[in-house]
Amino acid sequence: MNAHIAILGCGFAALTAVRELRRRSPGVRITLVAPKAELMYYPSLIWVPSGLRRGADLHIDVSGFLAEQRVEFHAGRVTGLQDGGRTVLTDSGTQTNDALLIASGGRFLKAMPGIEHALTICEGSSAAEAIRERLATLGGGTIAFGFGTNPKEQGAMRGGPMFELLFGIDTLLRRQGRRERFKLVFFNAAKEPGKRLGDKAVVGLLREMQKRGIATHLGHKLTGFEADKVKTEGGDVPADLILFMPGMSGPAWAADAGLPLSDGGFFQTDTHCQVAGADKVYVAGDSGSYPGPDWLPKQAHIADLQAKAAAENLLLALAGKPPVAHFKPELICIVDTLDRGILVYRDEKRALILPPCRLFHWAKRFFEWQYLRPYRKTRRA
Ligand SMILES: Cc1cc2nc3c(=O)[nH]c(=O)nc-3n(C[C@H](O)[C@H](O)[C@H](O)COP(=O)(O)OP(=O)(O)OC[C@H]3O[C@@H](n4cnc5c(N)ncnc54)[C@H](O)[C@@H]3O)c2cc1C
């Protein structure tokens, strides 16, 4: 088969799709379109404020991996699609394809009034470094932590890393012997934050906050931020430092793609990760809105599962066959506390949380090493 497949993005879903396509079809032509041949390893950003990782450690050059996999790289930012996806428009020219896999991630909503007063770690390594610097210069005071959602698609949120920042900064301040000079407050519009992780997880996370002397401000709709406060319908939370993860939406260019979108602005797919009503256009990872349980996470783990299913179905479509692959709705996350980890797992049958233990902190570090190994091994000199 010498069909030409275009993959948009160079993150978790895109690179997993490369591997899966190459494994299943050694002869297929693949072009990857992204601003840089680089994987941003987001899960370890939570270790930057404590100095366990540097921001630069988490930008992984994948140009050697792409060369090894015989993938052509088109450096550019996608701006839209034409011809039902057969033509990709970028800021550095157009690309045509026989089949398309969209894996260019999501986007954080920054519409909340005063959002510029909050540091948002989802923006990447520079934001994580900025948190580290602010913590180093702050002599004491209140640090407020929270996350939001997309009002049009409640599941489009990312709470896990905020729990990790909260517990990790608590551990760091204790290590530094200055915890008593700080008040840590966790705020959330929901009365039961992290509910998507499962009922037991909410209880476990709130118990951990209580154990660590972390205050909560829960069940009040967020209305905005000022330099020294978080504003909610249930009163203000005074704060010297605000750390906030906004809700998510689909890529900005989705509006110019001519494809069906969900209410929250994500590409709408069917259970085979195919864009509803489009020919040979697939989605994996944070760009998509997928049928499934309401707790379906936006996570690297599920992005990988979706990429495998999308790649298999895409090759079947090129061969004129119907789709067969599905991804398993599954949530696995280790909520790291800098020295321990809380394991949270959920699938359609079970939802469990295991209490903090050192093993899971080391498991998260081991997983990072193992995940990045194939890319580091092929790094270009
Ligand atoms: C702080 C933090 C911690 C996290 N921790 C975990 C964790 O512990 N476990 C977990 O499973 N998940 C975690 N996540 C979530 C996880 O990182 C995401 O779900 C995952 O990155 C989604 O993969 P993706 O491939 O869909 O998108 P991304 O990894 O975001 O990749 C998108 C790619 O598209 C490219 N791109 C963007 N715009 C364009 C464009 N216009 N044209 C072309 N290319 C474009 C980007 O450069 C990037 O290469 C964390 C996220 C954050 C922010």
C-alpha cells in the first residue's frame, strides 16, 4: 500500500499513531505536520516547581525517531482543512493526503476575567518555571489552587495535575521547613471536585487535603481573578499566588475545518475515532469528543489508546474495509505528591483509589523513563 497519510500534531496521540501505522503497514507514506519535531512530556511538568525536573528536560526532540520511522516532517501550524480533510492548510503551505489523523491536542479557555493573574501550568515549561520562581521568592502568604471546566462540555477539564501541584507544593514547603508560613487553599465550583475520578477518589483526595491542613472553598461558581484574590459567587479567596487550570476546548483552527464539532468545540467522533460523516478522517487524543461514559478523561493514556484504534481503522478504510477497532474507556492516573503517589483507576466496572505510597511515586518516574526511551534512543546528535 502506498497511500499517503497525514498526521496533525507531534504529541502523545500523533507519535503513538506513527508507531502503530508503521507496525501495521511498513510501506505506507506518512507525513506529520506540527510546529516542531518535539514531544512535550506534560505529566512531569508538576515536578518543575520543586526542581525535580527542569522545563528543558521535558521537550523531547523526536526528529531521530521520525527519521527512523520514515516519516516526512512538515514544519508548520495547521490553520484549517479543505475538501473534507483531503487538503490541510498550514502557515507554511498546503498538504494533501488520502487519509487524515487529527492529533493536534486541545486548547485551554482563557476567557475568565482576570485570568492573567493566575499561573496556568498547562501552558508548558515556561509556566512551570514561573511557578518555581514565584515560590522561591514568596516569603509566606496564601496560595490558591483550582481548576475549571468548559461550560458547554463539562468533561473537558483537567483536574489531576492541580491535585498533584497542591500536594507537591505542600510537600516541598514542608521539606524547606516553611510550610507554617503559608496557607494553601483549594477552590472548585463543584462540591465534590475530581468526581470524574470516581466517588472513592473524591473522598480520598479531600481526606488527603484535610490531613495536610489544606483549606477548601468548594461548591461556589468562579467569577474571576484579581491580583490578590479569587472571586466566586460564594465570596472571595484572598491569595498571594493563584495556580489555576482552565477548562478545555478543541483546537482554535477546528472552526475552519468544515467538520462536525461537539458543543465544547472538539472534533466529534464515533466509537471508531472517525469524524462523524467525514471520509477517512480520524481523531485521537485531546482534539476529539468521543462517545462513552461521562468520566472519559482527557489524558495521555487514553490518547494512546485512541491513536491505536484510529490508526487501525484508518488503514482498514484505505483497504476498503469497515472499522473494527475501539478504545477501552479507562482512566489511570498516579496523583503524585513529590515523594508518594496515589493511584486512581477507573473503567466501566471498577473505580478505585489506593492511598499514598512511595512505590507509586517511583512508578511514575519509571513510567516517564520507559515512555521516553524510544525517543531519546533515536535522538539526533
Ligand atoms: C501539567 C499536566 C500534567 C499532566 N499529567 C498527566 C498524567 O500524569 N497522565 C496522563 O495520562 N495525562 C496527563 N496530562 C494530560 C496529557 O498530557 C494530555 O492528555 C496529552 O498530552 C494529550 O495528547 P495529545 O496528543 O492529544 O495532545 P498533545 O500532547 O497536546 O499534542 C498536541 C500536538 O499538536 C501540536 N499542535 C498544536 N497546534 C497545532 C497546529 N495548529 N498544527 C499542528 N500541530 C499543532 C502540538 O505542538 C503538539 O505536538 C497532563 C497534562 C498537563 C498539562
